[in-house]
Amino acid sequence: MDVLQDRVGEFRGEWFGLWYLRPVTGGTEWTVVPGSTRPVTPEQRLRAETARRNARSRGELL
């Protein structure tokens, strides 16, 4: 979770000390400094998984 932007994202990789996160429902990656992240809570994880399933059921590209 990016605490500066209050966004939940999946870790996609690291490049030159920056982490790349991607929205759970798909979309453009964004970069964060590793110190500005924290693990998601169980509630946030459930919401993200539900959002992903809903997007998939609507036929959206992920």
C-alpha cells in the first residue's frame, strides 16, 4: 500500500531503488519509495480482491 497516495497496488518490481506498484484492477504502474509503503490490512486485501473479480466479470482488461 502506498501510504502517501492512499492506494493499494501490487508489487511489480524494483528499479534503481524505486518500487513499481500496479493497481489491483489493472492500469498504469506508479513508482514509490520503499519507505512510503506498508502491507495492506486484511480488509484492504479483501476489497482489492473483490474489485479485481468485479472488473474481470465486466470483461475489463487487467
